[in-house]
Amino acid sequence: IERCGSFEKRLRDAKPNFEKESVVVVLTSGNSSSQQVGVSTAYVKGGRLRCDIWVITPDMCHRDIHYRGFVVIVQKEAIAEVEIWEQGTQKEVLQCR
């Protein structure tokens, strides 16, 4: 619950303008808590927001599943789709409008 509160605080502190901006939440799952997981700098090209998820796996991992979420705030008129890639493989393309 503490992490949820931190997530909410960071989102509120960003003060998105919901009339002009979209808040995109990128979720990851299936990774161990031992792994480092992040999102490279997201960018917009041709109306598509691309988010690249990277994973660094140590030699030994815990046998657990850890869920993570990342937030990208973008101008609404700039995107029509969100493209999610993980480790060089396209995972999904989502329509925004």
C-alpha cells in the first residue's frame, strides 16, 4: 500500500492537465524482484508513442513475480497509439482514440 501511495503522490506532483494531456500507464509483469526493469525515454513518431521496456537479469534471481508500473504523460493530440516493446520484441499496440 505504501508503494501505491508513492505512485499516487508522484502522479499528483506531476500535475497533468487532463484536458490536454494523456496519462499512459505502462505495466510490466512476470519479472523477478531481483531484476532491474525500466522504460527507456519514450518518444512520439508519426502519432505513435513508443515505450521500450528493458530488463537486466543478474546471474541468480529470486523465484518470485514482481509487478511494476511506469507513467508517461503526453499531449493528447500528439498520439493516436501506444506501442510497447520489451527486450527488442513488440508486445502490443494500443489505440488511444
